Amino acid sequence: MGFGGQGIRNNTLAFSLSGSEIIDDTAAHTGEWGAIQLITTTVIASITMPNATNSDGYTAVSLDAGTVIFGDISAITLTSGIVTAHNI
């Protein structure tokens, strides 16, 4: 038997209990995030994901609203857009 919606519910609950930060400017932001959720179409100037290979692939491209980037994320700078950074 699969997890169905249970896994999604658990992820939502875990992130909501840890808090989040809305980022809507081009300043550099640092934190301990497990996911970045794009609220609007977004261009990322830089993102630091220490445990990911080639995370630069997320930069300098237009990413659609609704996209969620999961991982160990410690810094992000936007060129444009609005994101929610979910704490871990």
C-alpha cells in the first residue's frame, strides 16, 4: 500500500511547524531551509546547496510559480520573483 496523500501531509506539517521566510527582494538571504517554494515566476541569481551537485542549474533561468526545490539550502539571492523558504 502506498503513502497516498499522507507523505504530502507530513511534509506540509513538518515545514509549517518549523516556520518559513518570504523572500521578495534581491538581497542575499541565509538560513537553514529544506525547501524553497516559488510563489511567482522566479529567477534565482545564486543558491547554495552544500549537498547537491550542479545546483547552479537553478540559476539564471525562469522557474515557474509552484515549483518546489527540496534540499539542504543555506543561501539564496533572487534576481526577480517571490519565494517561501521553509525552515528545517
